[in-house]
Amino acid sequence: MRIRTSVAALGSALALAAVAVPSAQAQGAPDGPQKVHSGVANGGKSLIVQANAPASFTVTFTVTDPKRVKRLGTHAYFGASSATASGWANGKTTCTGPDTTKKCTAVFTVDPKVQLGNHNAGQWKIIANIQGSSPVAVERHVTTMNIKRATKITVNASPEPVTKNKTLTISGKLTRANFDSLGHGAHANQYVELEFRPAGSDKYRLHTPNLKTDKNGVVQIHFKASQDGYWRFRYFGNATSGAATAQGDYVDVR
């Protein structure tokens, strides 16, 4: 159940419970002295979510109040504001420290079967509803984090082996998690690059940039074969999609 203003009582440690306290933002009450510092979600990285499996992330932050931090609840949402959010998750929060300064950790789980749809991949906001000495809780911004749909890219070189100076075809397909269908679908009109690692080397180098997938997520390139080695496609992702790199496909040039 979605509870926007739930908070939990604080002791030496805190476990989140669904205790409703009015929010200052929702009630129009005067702003309080509570402040949030040093918010970090998922170690500063985006969260990559598969099509049909839950994913968890951790948020760390510090809360201060000149008198006392009494109750606190941590939440993540997608949308312009918490009042109009189209995606919502409650964190399980623990806090330690003196009454005026609490160091907190909140653990969230998001699931395409529950909170996520294709429409709310992107930037999520994390907030804390904090009650100090006043009976009214205040909403504080903690940090932001991108939730991205997982991607996968394949590669296949043909023919194998290939005669030197004959045509070599490198094909691949880019797919992306679909949170609505809980499956995967073509990731169309995306730019990928082709990389090559010569036999005997441990480093890939750029061969061809700016190759675009078609409506089916397929990418293909043809050129003359010249050297033994491994070929792979690489996709760098975007604001709503994770990056992906294919496992190299070895070609023997004879």
C-alpha cells in the first residue's frame, strides 16, 4: 500500500513502520528546521532493472534537527512531485546517532510487477518525511537516481572462418527490458559502435562508430576481412536504458 507521509519512531536504530503523520508540504504548515545532508543512492550509480525481477538499492544520508529528530520515513517516487507521482516505493530505514543528528540508511526494492512501467524509467527522487519536535512532518529532498531498463546486445560474424579480403558480415541485435510486458523487445533507432580486438591483444579498439539499429533492433555491417581477432558491438545506454556490450566473436582469417 502506498503511504506518502509514513514515518517511524526513532531510537538508537530505526526500522520503518507505517505510521501516518501529516506532511508540512501537504498541510501548508510552516517549514521546519530539519535538514538532510550527503544523500547518495546506489553508490551514485543508476539502477539497472531486468524485465521480470525485483531490484534493490540503498540510500545513505544524514538528518539534523537542532532539538530532536523524532520520526522519519524514506520514500522514492517518479514524477514532478510526490503528490502527483506515477511510481512509488517505501524504504526500510535504519538510523543511528544522537537525537539531533541521525545517520540513516534506507533500503528500497522496486519491481516491474509492482511499481515500474516503461513510462517511469528515468530519474526517481528520494525524499524523507521527518518529524522533529513539531507534530507536523516535513518533506525533505534526499537525492535522485536513474532507474534504467536493462539492455542486451548480441554479435555474430559470418562466415567463420573467412578468406582474407573476402566480405565479412558482422550482425547483432539490441533488445531492452519491457516493464509493461515483463519481457524483452527490440531497442530501435539506437547508435552502437563496433569494436575489434586483434588476436594476441587484450584490448578492444574502436572500429566503426555510429551504427544505428533498425526498427527490429538489428545492426549489420560488411567489410573486407583482414586480420584474426574478436568482434563485438557496444551500446552506451541513455537516460532510461542501461549500457550493454556483446561477448566477442572470434574470426579466423585465412
